[in-house]
Amino acid sequence: MKATAKAHSNIALIKYWGKRDERLNLPAVGSISLTLDALHTVTSVHFDSALNDDELILNDEKAGDKETARISAFLDLIRQMAGMTHKARINSQNNFPTAAGLASSASAFAALALAAAKAAGLSLSRKELSVLARQGSGSAARSVYGGLVEMKRGSAADGRDAYAVRLAEPDYWDLRLLIAVTSEAKKPVGSTAGMRLSERTSPYYHAWVDNSENDLQDMRQAVQQKDFEKVGELCEFSALKMHALALSSNPGLIYWNGATVEGMHVVRSLRRTGLPVWFTIDAGPQLKALCLPEAAAKVTEALQNVPGVRQVIECRTGPDALVLNEEAPL
Ligand code: PMV
């Protein structure tokens, strides 16, 4: 009734923004991501008949009611699948500061899905794990796999065909993602609320959904051909389109700060000097630069010199989520 699992975060190169069903957390569009080695979550779950409530420890501190309730609702799915009612003690650690505004829900829900399913005695396939993780957070469905990953939008009403598949193994391509941390504040509008607002108010929402299949198809092909220039171009295009959607919501969602904008210009000016580097940005102010290994040192130096950039974290392609020794202490 006890297990520990580790999952890595990921960065979407083709972005997910919008839900076709909010209750089941079904995406309105597919997405493609790169799993990141440098950012991970290790989570242990212990189902215990002596507990009256679920207890969540997050980075060595007791989590608040809101966070615990979100985790409890997720564990209910697993309890239902396993036909049991035991409450659980959950201990989750990120190797990066949660407050740093870096995506933690992807690695968190992938690690939780894996550890909790194992602790509950369920033996799930990666596909079933991805379906499960998706119900915690859309991006978590992708963190079940390492390498390059595609999340399928699916069309079934119950979400059974909305899961991630592997596009390429972790060792397929040596890519680097450099994260320029520009703020450590928690973002004011989370992704679920932001997506809801865009769907309701952006005049561009339907165009975004209608065009998404083209981007996915082009990215799949670029990955298959190892055409880095094409991958980079599509990655920037998707990020800017997603932010155009956020900006055109009402009230407009501005996830950037000054350093984010300056970082975009720096990446483009590096590119004009011949360096293979493109940017992407999630629902927050961190600027992420995608490049080939030979460009990493120069790009890191240039981003470190952008006023407002606090640190640059270098990530390589990360591995699959995995179960650690079931009795291993964190
Ligand atoms: O699934 P969530 O709630 O982590 O939302 C992810 C939204 C973006 O990070 C902005 C895009 C993406 O595909 O990861």
C-alpha cells in the first residue's frame, strides 16, 4: 500500500490552451512536448486504514486545504479504480522551487499518478497512466513519457482517447532547453482560469483550435526529419499564438514582464548571428530558449545578461516517469 515514483517536468513545443471538457480535463487541442531532465518531482504515497483524511506534505511542509483537496479528489479516482477507501499520506518533493513559477503540475501529477496507482495495487499501462495523470493536469499526461511526446486531443466524450504517446525516445536527439527565470512570484491567473477566459472571450479562440492540427502535423514531421530550424520556428509560432489568445481575452492576460520581452529580442538577435535558438513561453514570465548543444553556452550567457533574469537553468531531454524502490525514503 506504499510506493514512490519520480516524474520529470516538460515544456510544450506545440502548446495546449483550452479544454473541450473541463470536468474531465479534456484538451481542446493536442500538444507536443519535450520532457526535461533537470526538473523533477519525487512523490511517495502510503494508503493507510488508520488515517481519517488524506495528508499532503509538499517540499517538507504541510500543504494548505486547497492543495490537499485537489490531491484528494485525484486520489478518489484511484481509490475508485482499486475499489478501496483508505486515505493516504502523500509526500512530494520538487527538486526546483515550486514558488519559482516553473511548471510543477506536470511532474507532480505524473509522479502522483504513478506512485498512487502502484500503492493501490493497480497495474496500469503507460497509456492508462497518462489518462489518469491528465485528470490532475493536462500537461501531466505528457510527463508519463521521456523524450518527445504528443498529447492526443481525442474525441471520445469520456476521455479514453485523450492520452499522450511517445514521438521519440529520450536519446533520439540531444536538445537543450534553457530556462531564464525572470520572476519567483506565483502567477496571478492559473492555466485553468486562463483557458476558460480565453474560450469565453477571445475572438481568436476558434481559429486557434481549428489551426492546431496543422501545427501538430508539421511538428511531427520536423521531429521525424530532425529539422531543428523547423522545430524552432514552429515552437515560437505556437507560443506566440497561444499568447495572442491570452492577450486577446477580456480582460487580456499578460503573462510577460519586461525581462520576458527583452529575452525574446535577445533570442532573435542571437539567431541573426547564426545561432540555432528559438524561444517559448508558458502561462508565466519565464523565457525558455530551445537550442542545439553547441549554442547552449552562448545563449546562457546572453540570457544571464538580460536585466531581470535571476538565473538560467539548463535542461536536457528527460526520461520516462518511473517507480522507485517501494520502500525508499525520500
Ligand atoms: O495542464 P496545465 O494546467 O499545466 O496547463 C498547461 C498550459 C501550458 O503550460 C501553458 C501549455 C502546455 O501545453 O503545457
